[in-house]
Amino acid sequence: MYGGSPAAFFADHRSTQQATHGLPDDDLRAWRPVAAGRRGRASVRK
């Protein structure tokens, strides 16, 4: 695990996970997170 660079380790890990889940590179590039909703307490108008 510590014999190579961290970049090589994570690149290999990502490739393994992609193969496990059947995700092509194009799907990962196109993915965008869901827009977050508003957070916090709603203001009270008087």
C-alpha cells in the first residue's frame, strides 16, 4: 500500500470501484451532485 505514490493508489482504487459498479468514465464525468436546498432557519417577518 505504501510502496507507491498516493496518486497511483487512488487511481487504482477508483478503477477497481468503477469496475465493481460498472461505471464508465463518461458517466463519472457527467455526474453532478443534487442541488442543495436552503439551509438554516426561516426568517420571520412581522
